[in-house]
Amino acid sequence: MGGPLVYLNGDFLPIEQAKISVLDRGFLFGDGVYEVIPAYGGHPFRLKQHLARLDDSLRGIRLASPLADGDWATILARLLEGRPGDYSLYLQITRGAADKRDHAFPAVVKPTVFAMATPISPPSPEKLQKGIAAVTLDDVRWQLCNIKSITLLANILLRQQATEEGCDEAILIRDGQATEGTASNLFIVKDGLLLTPAKGPSLLPGITRDLVLELAAGAGIPLAEASIGLADLEGADEIWMTSSTREVMAVTTLNGRPVGNGWPGPLWQRMTCLYQICKERLRTGAEG
């Protein structure tokens, strides 16, 4: 019996049977984009927003979208069949295979379209209780971080450096300003005000980031989108990192020093409760 089904170029097949050409431009150049969508109880989380971001990324690399939103919804529903738990849906589109290795776009483009579902591993209870450690590192990535590109080597190297320093994440600094993590968006709390960097080419427009802002506004939490300097980061009462699969994580140690009192703060406690309520509504189909 084969492994779990994946989607590849119009077919559903066991993952061990999924194959692409060695001339695929995603394999040769990292010429493609991706999207990660959590699903709770068979319901994709904010599917419309994730697919809109996927389309933005495709426009950013000058590649036409190969599928309509309805087609994606059908594919993802098939991948989630018989999987009632929490899953991460991974979508990837490359410019496809060409006749030869050449940096220029091929004259005829047939994109490679791939999707799979994998179980989400929830954060450990210890990390939820105690928070995570982060380190600040220079942001050495390219200038179009708003494109969710599969070219992630810089992020990988930065995350590995953080790991080797005993940390869970790196907070990236560019021109003296904190931008985001290697795979997460950044929030800080100072004197009761929730702050996050404004959207732009230096950071990925996170779907979870936007939800946190919506939840905060609905709960009457003061908030602003503004630049966060290194001094602001080091003097924050609370620091959060957000992503679709890691949700909202409290950073309680930064560069080896405690953030606030060294424990997840009261505003994080409030936000994570709001977030969990939102997830439970999604599981019942009441919210998407």
C-alpha cells in the first residue's frame, strides 16, 4: 500500500511515486514560489488570504497562476480527505522544466504544480509555558522578501546559526531595524502598545500577522504598524513571533537576556486565548 497522496501536475499519487525532471527550474535555480496553509478539522485556515498571497508571489516572479482558487480548493479538499486532525498544506509552483539550463525564462512555460498535506506538530507545552529563545542576526537576504520564494538558503543559514547558538529563531536586523524572523513575523509590546513592522519588500506579509492585528483591534488592544529599532527590541516588555504553523510564540530570551520578566507576558496570554478561540471556530466550519 502506497504512502499518503500528494498532488503533482494534475495527478494524485503516493508521495514515493511523485517525480519531477532534473531540468525543473525549481530544482536548478529555486525559480518558484510556495505557500503553507494550516487546516484544522479539515478546514483550511484563511484559504482566500493564503491564495491571494500566492498570486502576489507569482506576479512577483512574473509567472501566471496555473490554477483558479476553486481548483486549489478542490485539490486541498482531496488531500485532506480522511484526515480529521490538524494538517499543514504545502503548495509549490515552479516555472517548470526547460530544454536546457539557462537563466533566461524559457519561451514556453509549463509550470510544475505540487501540493501535499503533512500533520502539524503542535508547540511543546514547555515552550508554550516558558517561551522561546531568539538571537538577533544581520538580515543578509535579498530585497524582495515579500515574495514567498522557494529560494530559502539565506533563511536556512540564519536559522542554523540561531540553532547552533541554542536559540529557536533569529530576529533579523536590516539597517538598524528589526524586520522579521527566518520563518515568522515579529511583534513587540511596550507599555501596553502592540507594535509590528509595516508591510514592505523587507518582510513577508504574514497571514497570521494580519489575523493577530485583527484580533487585537477587536479586543481593544492598542496597536500600531511602525519601525522597530534594535533598541526598541531590546527594551520590549514582550516579543512575539507569529506564523501559520507555529501560531503565536512568546520570545522570553533575546541574545541570552530575559525579555521582560523572562516569562510569556500578559498580553501574549490574552492573544493566544483569542487565537485558540478562532481556531476552534474554524474546526466547526464557523470561520475560514
